[in-house]
Amino acid sequence: MNYLRTLVLLAICIGFGQAQIDPEVASWKTGDRFNGRFWRTLDERGKTTYLAGYLEALQMAAGNAAKESPVQLIAVTYWPSLNVGEVQTSLDRIYDTPENRRIPIGDIVSFPIVMRSYGADEEQVQKKIAELRAKAALK
């Protein structure tokens, strides 16, 4: 009886493991990271919450990092001239372009938006976005 119960449980577990993931939901990640397709499913509150959580995680990582480490320095100066609403607007604008939607959110937040907040010219920013787009296409 125990053997039969184990077989049934094993069959159920295997069945769940083989279940199909909705293709739309599967498209929300590039590699293991949420991307622009996911971003576009969020409402305004969800976007604000996502960015607040992102910054909180960055601050926690910085708190655990060695003093003056790159992680700690990034957390302190991440978006020096932008607030969360402006970052949210920047993400919306970047992800309005369908070709950019496979790029992970963290890559957009970490590179083009930071570059703009430090005054990089638009040609440099667009070059970086093109690099990120090519990298995302490989995943």
C-alpha cells in the first residue's frame, strides 16, 4: 500500500513538472530575469512597487558589501538626478519599442537609465541599448 501511494505521488509530481507554462507568461523572462514584456503587464502601482523593491534589494546588497565596494558605491549613487517616477517613465519609454522588450529590466535600469542620469549623450545610450538587445536575443 505504501508503495502504491509513493507511485501515485511520484506520478502527480512528474505530471506537474511536465505541465505547460503559458507561452505569454514564459515570455516575461529573458534567461531568469524579468524583462520589458513583464514590465508592460504591470499597472502604475505595480511598477512603482517593483522599482522600490529593486532599490531596496540593491541597498541590502550594499549593506552586506565591503565598505567602498562597487556594489556599495552603486547603491549610494544609483540614480543621482532621478526619482522613482522618472525611472518608471524612462522604462515605459524604452519598452515602447518592441525590439527592446526582451532586455531584462535590471539591465535597462543599470545601464541606459544610469547613463542618462549622469549626462551621457543619446548616441552612447542608444549604442548601449543596441548591445543589450543583441545580448538578450542570445538567451
